[in-house]
Amino acid sequence: MAQRKVKAFVDSQERLTEDVYSMWIREEEMAAQAKPGQFISVYTKDGAKLLPRPISICETNKETGMLRIVYRTVGAGTEEFSRYQAGDTVDIMGPLGNGFPLEEAAEGKTAFLIGGGIGIPPMLELAKQLHCKKEVILGYRDVLFLNEEFAPYGEVVLATEDGSAGTKGNVIDAIREHGLKADVIFACGPTPMLRALKAYAAGENITCFLSLEEKMACGIGACLACVCKTKNVDEHSQVHNARICKDGPVFRAEEVEL
């Protein structure tokens, strides 16, 4: 499907924490085609702000033709989104990116689904679609969100920096504290977490897929604003770069430099 900007409708919006919001958007074609790990570009109504905000898809409901985004307010654009109510229109483009490779976690295998901070939302649809044993490890600074929604799909283990819930520390601390083992890792979160998971996976000889977070501009790979270093040569730029929005955001851990 050729990517194009479309006008969709907000079905509902809910505030999950002081600065984290959940929005369901009605757009049947995108909901039907979206894969776990993909994202949409959301446009503001302010003509002075030309660039959209990339936001991961948290869930899809193909029967109702809706998709869900869970996002944190970090600037004027996302603050505007937080004021949207049911019935409002929103311009979006998607689904964008490549998503997680579900075939890497076949039945009989165990998968770690690891989310950190605002990298937690895209792991929910992945948890719903994988048909293997799932260990869900979620890392927070302090305030929890979405953790209870993962419970129907696998064992949930928490890590918090302040020790207010679960393991005090990071997601790797939680894995080690609970003695967890897996055949494959799927992860999304801040770069320091992904860097640590890349090293952990290499040391444990575990296949690992990382969804990279990066500031994006066009969202379709044209502007080269969101490149990352890779071991392969990019056909578009002829250098050791990959466009996170187009070639990613999901990469094999060993393919990218963090």
C-alpha cells in the first residue's frame, strides 16, 4: 500500500498517568494492515509545525477498524494530541516501518518481550500475536502503566529504577533476579537499555531484535534524518547507515551500532 496521509477519527482517549495518554483511532485500512512494531506519523493541526510525530502502534482491532497509540506528552505536538476527544479528526500516515518478525518465535520457543518506558506500548500487540511462551519484562523509572494489560499473554516481570515495584534496577537485573531464559528477544526502549540488551544477548547467544527510538522527520526514508550506523551498506546513501523509519525501526541487534 502506498503511504499517504489520511484523515481519521478519534474514537476515545484516556489519560493513563500524569503525562501518558492512550488514544484509539478509527482507520480501517491501517488497522487491517498494521503489524506489531510498526508506527504511524501523527500530524498536528498547527500549520507552523510541518513535521509529524512518529508514534508506535500499541494495539489494533481489525474487527472494529481501529488502532491504538499510547504516547507521552513531551512537547507542543503531543500536548495538542492529548486534548483530542472522541469525534475529533486527526491526520495520520501509516503503517510505517518493518515491525517485529513473528516467525522468529515459533511454538515451542520462549520469547522475552522487553519494553522500557514509552517503548512498552508496541510490545502489547506483539504479545497478543505471538504463539509461544512469553516472558514480558517491563522497565519503568517509577510510575507504572499498561503492565496489567500484558497479564493475559504471559508472565509479567517488572523493574523500576526507584524500587517501587518489582526488581530495583533495570530489565536485565529483573531477568537475572528471576532466573529467566529465552530463545529470542524482542525489545523496544531507550538506547542505553537496547545497548545493554545487545551485549546481554551476544553473551548468552540469544537471537535479539531491537526496535530503535529516534527523532524522525519524513517517516518514509527520504530525508535521512534518522539514520543509525550498521554493518551493511545502505543502498540509498551508499554508506554504513540505515534509515530507522524505513529500514527499521526493528533491526537484528548485531546489525546496528548503538
